[in-house]
Amino acid sequence: MLIRLENDHFHLVEDRFAPVGEGEAIADTVAVILSLSRFQAEGEALLAAGRDVGVRMAPADRVEDLICDLPRLALVALDFPKYRDGRAYSSAVMLRETYGFDGEVRAVGDVLIDQAWNMVRCGFDAFETSVGPNAWAAAARRYRHVYQASADHRPPAFVERSQAARRLAAQEG
Amino acid sequence: MFQYDAIDAAMVADRNAEFRDQVSRRLSGELTEDQFKPLRLMNGLYLQLHSYMLRVAIPYGALSSAKMRALAHVARRWDRGYGHFTTRQNIQFHWIKLSDTPDVLDYLATAELHAIQTSGNCIRNTTSDPFAGAAAEEVDDPRVWSEVIRQWSTFHPEFTYLPRKFKIAVTASPRDRTAARAHDIGLVLRRNREGRLGFEVIVGGGMGRTPYIGATIREHLPAEHLLSYLTAILRVYNRFGRRDNLYKARIKILVASLGAAEFARLADEAWEAMDRPRADLPDVELARIRASFGLVDFRTLPPRSERFEAAKGDKAFARFARNNIVPHKVPGYGIVQVSLKGIGEVPGDCTADQMEALADLAERYGHGEIRVTHEQNLVLPHVALDDAPAVHAGLAAVGLATPNINLVSDMIACPGLDYCALANARAIPIAQAISETFADPDRAEQVGELKIKISGCINACGHHHVGHIGILGVDKKGEEYYQLTLGGSGAEDAAIGHVLGPALSADRVADAIDKLVDVYLAIRQPQERFLDTYRRTGVGPFKAAVYQDAHQA
């Protein structure tokens, strides 16, 4: 199942991207997801042919290696081979914050409901998971407040506090 | 002291609801133990030899009387009437039922307590100076910065699944009571020549099987950039720290393999690339946190207390005053240290009755404040010297007046094989044997400052690497043996101890310590601590004394 986050809503979508496995031929579909090494070897030709291309990054792959191609990529899929491997969170934040990527950032692999809030806060907006969209949405929104700025641009506690203080001052003024 | 606002309370409530759900999914079998493990660990719940252990956070070691009473209640209602204060300034309850934990956490939340991030591969409780707000030499209150870090690190979305656990220490005094240089990040707050606050940033210290003293990568990071710079360090670590080998996953290994200079370059690069104004804490929030610690309502007192001096006619009080009370920044006050190292007792253990007595004493005589030290003792940071005799009497009534702070029997020991699934050897009986060997308080005072630290395995939870004398339990063909190290320090003169010689059997350890102390007493020069003498003479005379018999044999 693929859940997409769009305009604050989580909903199920048809996945139009075909993953290309190691050593497999590239499918005839319009949209494909390649590993970083396949993309580096064959991506240029596919893009030139007008195909939609996504890149699947292993945790150790460096997002820096995608910088030049980001504007042409439809999506970046970040893999969680084990859910305890947290490197993809930094990759997602960097894609969003450092490199301003506004395409899809998809979580793939061992994607559990307990990670929903981490992923959403780090800028993921698509999730390959067996969890249903309502449960996923509830888990992603479990925390009513957040303490730190991140890629989701939710106002951290310190911003909420200063806004509350300003409102109070305005009322009293 | 700092109090939660509605947002802080909501954070804890939301976490508790999440954890209650996770526990019920585990109990129903929807979650496997393997899936549940990282989740329960992030809520401080360990599966130990005999039962679950719940580790409750005591942020930067600061407790109020109300919080202490809540801990006493947990000890009595859900545990066996006691708790164990740890070297990370937290408290552990060793006999908790899994099905009770959601209720325990909800109860703790009523007293602004929780178990968030007390274990797991995330940013743990920040260590800070137990004398914060009381020490004359501090340049700022380190609790303010520790609270800044607490909030930033709580549920940090990017840094919840790090390669390994991550510990930060903050001190603002030249005297380091936090072991800052043995932390993943040590932060030493200072003022520069222009009077601006900044942090010396030390990275990559740690104990475990490969101990390191951390390297300084910034001499003076402007204090206002603390959070963005921490984010940069953590990002480098999260991305490049090793994940293939549990024992090589701490940041110290990354810093050592890259070199401190290269690590600093990567951190700076990440820092430059960041939207720093968005990551850093605005001044107004820093001011709010600073204000929320409030001011302690100290009285104006003469520096010399006649009542305090007169009470020294009592030998027991005089000894307590000499060893456990140190000067306060405010005239007429003292910092009272409460030893949890009673002779023959388990280091760090505290009964519910003792917790309640401490809560009462703190409320009556100590502005309601209690601190936990990383050496597993407690502190009443603000006691008027006039009240010190009454505090001493109150402590003595519950068996907490042991006058041995920094002395030989004031040891750190991990729970060891008596409780811990990882241990190779027992630690507590060794500590007990040593403290019985040095039960004579006159001799202990004659020996002076001597920090003995005992770990039951190579994970070094007992900080043996930085003990003036370190003791490491090892398994030799199914038997418990102990390796001694000398010359370590976790303080501002941080150093890793050196192995003395072949490991000793359990029954020889206390005797070996006795011999080491005899050598020290025989060769020390005026004013020299054990550590100073060792550093002057080297290992020679100490090694000879302990292994003399072996050579003869």
C-alpha cells in the first residue's frame, strides 16, 4: 500500500512507479524507481526519453550525490532495511531543508506505524506500509506539540509559547 | 525550580498514551518482542535477569520534594520499596511488571516525571552539575542550558534511531562534577574575554570497551548557537556513525577513526548548510526558561554560623560537616551531600522511607530542592548552616548520614551480575567488601579523596576507566575475576586508567585495594591525593605491592 500526504491529508494512492530490482531489466512503464547506481548509469537516457524517474537510496547512499539531478527527479525513495536504521531521517531532512527538494520523498522498507511521526516531521510525504491511512494519520499526529523545528515546518513549542504570550499581551493591552 | 507548562505536560501525556498502546499491542501479541524492544527501550523499560526494570528520568539530576515523594510512592506501590539512583542521575526500579508500566508512567506524569529516552539509541538525559545554582565558581546556571537541550532532544524526529545511545553533559564550573570529557558531547560553559558566554564543545568521550577522553572541536561556540551546532554534530553522527557493529557504534569510534579535525570539519560543513536561525533557540525562550528556574529566596546570614560551629562538639556531626558539607555561593549556606554509600550497602540504593525523609528535609530546610549526582549520591544544594545540625540528625534517623563523600567507600558500582543480563561478574559484593575493609572512618579520612569505580562488565556502566582505582569484572572460564586500573579521572583532569596487572579473584580484590592504599600512605607527599601520587610515581610501587605474593610464589 502507498499512503500519500497531500495538503495535510493522508490517503491511499495507486503507485504508478515500478521498482526495478537489482539486475532486472527496466520495465516498460512510464515511471520507474532505480537504485542510485542504476540511476547513475542509466538515468540520463530515461530522463531524456521523458520517463518519470525516482531513485531509491540505501541508508549509506549520500544525498549529496543527487544534488544535480534533484530538479529532474519525480521522487526519492529512502530505504529502511531495518526500522532501527535511522540514517534516512537525516537524508530526508537534508533533501527538504538543505537542497529544497519538493518532489515526493517516500519511505520504503521496514516502515512501521511507530515511525509515522518521525517520518512526517522529517519531510517524508509517501509511505509504503501495510498500515491503513487512518491509523497512519493518527500515529503521525499523536503529538499535539513539537519541541524542535524540522522539515515539516510545524511551529515548535517555543514559537507557540511566544505567540501565546503575544496574544495575552494584546488582550491585556 | 523549573516547572512544566501545558505544552510540556501534553508531550508527556501523548507519549504515555502512545506507550500504553504499544504495551497493549505487545501483550496481545500484535507486536513481537523484537519489534517492541526499541519502543520500550525509548521509554526506559529494560528486560533484566529477573523482571522488567523501569528507568525514570531525572532531567539534569534536579528533583523537588514533590518529585521525590512520587518516586517513593512508585517504589512502594509497584516495586519492592526502594529504587536505585544511577550514574546518569536517573533512578531505576528493578521489579516492575510490564502490565503495570503504563499506570506507573501516568502516575509519574502527575509529578512531572517520565521515562522518556532513558534508554534506546537516542539522546539520553543530559548530565549536569549537581551543585548548579549553589556553586560559587559557576559562570552561569547549567540547568538552563540542560533544559534547553532536554526540550530540543525530546522526540527529536531525526535523532530517534541513532547508531547508538547518545549522552550530553553540561557544566558551567571549572570543577567538573559531570564527567563531561567522558560523554559523547561534553559542554563546558565559559565566558570569553569580552564576557560572552560560549561552550567548549568536547566530542567523542566515552567508556565502554574502548574508552576515550573526548576531543575539543570548538573552544568557544557562542552560546546562542548551541542547538544548531548540536544538530550538526548529531547529523554527522547519525549519517556516518557505524551501524554494523554494536561495539563500534558510539560517536567516539567515528571521531577516533576520522580524527577530531576531520570530524570538526564535517560538523562545521553541516552547520554552515543549515538554516541556523530556525534551528537555534530564540532569546525570548531562553529568557523564559531562565526565569522559570526562579530565584531561591536566600536569607541574609552571617558567613559564620555559631550554631553550626557549636554542633561540631559532636564528633559525628563534625565528621559529617568535614566530609559532606561544602561552601555555598551565599554566605551562611552550605551544600549538603547525602551519601548513598552506607557501609555494606548497595551503592545508589534508596528506600521509600529514605526518599520521603529527604523530601521532608529538603522542604523544611533546603528550599525544596534535591539533586542526584553522577556518583550516585544526593545533594541538598541550599541548606542554611544554622540548619545543618537538624538536617544531619534527620539524615541519621534514616541511615543517610554516612560521612564518606569522595572517600574510599564512596564508590560507583553498576548493578552487576546480581541484576544485569550483560554483566560478567558481580559488582555490588565487591563494593561491599571494600567498604567493610575501610569501615574505620578515621582511616578513610586519613586516606582522603579516592574514587573507586566498579563495573561488572566491559560496558563500563560503573565508569571504572575513570576511577582513581577502577575495577572491572571479567569472566575467566566461568569464574569471576577483576581487573584493576589506576590513574583514571572523570573530572576536569580527565584520564583513562591504566591496567595494573593480571586480574584478581573476587576474594583478593578488597585486600589489593588495602595494599594500594598502604603504598599511597607510605609514599605520598603533603597535599597529594591518591591520584596525584600515582601520577607522580607511576605504577611501579603499586604494582609491586599487589603482585608481591605472586612473584614470590
